[in-house]
Amino acid sequence: MRQQDIILWDFDHTILNTEQGLYGPLLDQLAKEIARERQFVDEMFVRANDQTFTFSIFFELLGIDRSLWGALEAELQADLRRRMPDCLYPGVLEVIKQQHERGSRQVLVTAGDPDYQRWKFGSLESLQPFFASEDRHFVPLSGSKADVVVEHLDLRHRLTFIDDSARWHYELLSRTSRVRHLRAMWPDTLGVLSHRDDGYLWGVFQSAEELKRLLANDR
Ligand SMILES: [Mg+2]
């Protein structure tokens, strides 16, 4: 029987250009308004971690009346939703489609506020056909993506885990001997680090073209 490939995809900064593409324009605009209103911009505060991204910190900084927060947030979310399709990294959808056509099972594994992550992923209609509902994992910040990866390691599948953050690769390596054992038995397991240069990796890609080549060479 032909063995099925499983590809586990991270979402933010791997499929979606979250920080620069999605939040960048909005944060720049909010930062300007905050600077105008309050005469200061705390860069660290404004560049809030996207995984705990909330609009309320900006509303608070801007001194906006609380009764307006709900409507304003709905407006900003609608803006994000509209821009989201343009924030997929170039070529990534093509790789996902190609792997789908090859019969690979594609699994989403994203960490963050599950409701917010679900909302973001659900806003991208082009991705929906390629990830079965049981293959969408929204891991809370208190959880671990490594758990999801480990669940998918078994002898019937070749597994590829694609994530821009080195943290999860380290965590996977530091897990039980089962992971090391399987990894040793499983040369096709490939950790791919994208867009950042600060971590351990088995393979790196800087563009979807490179990723496509890596996947093709790995198979
Ligand atoms: Mg990521």
C-alpha cells in the first residue's frame, strides 16, 4: 500500500504573513494615532505579540470611550478579514494545492488564542478545501504543538513539520526518546524553518519555491 505523506503546517509566519502583511499597516496607523494623541509611542507595547493580539490595548492608549470599543473592533476586524487573502506568502497556496494533488494529508497546527486563530484561518476561504476539519488543530498558548506532531508520528506515514519558530522544533527534539527513535527511523521527517534565522533546523526555506524543491527532494 502506498504510504501517505502527512504535512503539518504552522499558520502564522509560515502560511500567513501575519506581522508585516496583516498587522503592519494597521499597527502603523494605530501607532501614528497614538503618537498624535499621546505624544509617545511605546514601540514594544504597540508591536504586541500577535498571539495575544487584542485591540483593547490600542483603544486604551488612544483614550477611546469604552462604549465604542465593540463597534470599533468589529470595523477593524472586517478590515483584517478583507486584507487577509493578500497576506498569504507568495506561492504557499500553490505548494498546498500541489501536495493535495499528490495525496498528502495536510494538517494545520497553530498555537495562540484558539477562537482568534479559528477566526483567522476561517477567513481564508482558499485554504479551507485542503484541511479536513479533524486536521485543524488550534492549540492554546498553555498547550504544545509538539503534542500534535507526536500524535502524527507513526510508521505508516512520512511526516513533514513546517514551522517558522524554532521553539517547536527544539521542543519536539527534547520530547521522549520516542521522538528521537522515530526520527532516527524516519529520515523523511523534516523540520523546516522559514523567515527567521534564529533556530535549529533540518531544512530552511526562504520562499515557497525553495519549499517546493525541498518537499520534492524529500519524496
Ligand atoms: Mg509561526
